[in-house]
Amino acid sequence: MIKQLGPIRDVLAEADPQNKADVYQNLGLKLTFESGKQLV
């Protein structure tokens, strides 16, 4: 399945924000945004 998607980084970069959030949540990932550095 991953091979069919191509480069997963590119796929996620272009994904709808809500769909991306759903993927991250299902994977159990928690992201932290550092506003001063503009980093996640």
C-alpha cells in the first residue's frame, strides 16, 4: 500500500489538514508546535 502512495512525505504534505490529523491520530502520533521556532 505504501508503495502505491509514492513518497509518503509528499502525500502528507499535500493532504487535507483534517485527513492528515486523522492519520496522525490513528498512528498514535502527538505533534508539538514551537511557535517561536515555527517548528513541529
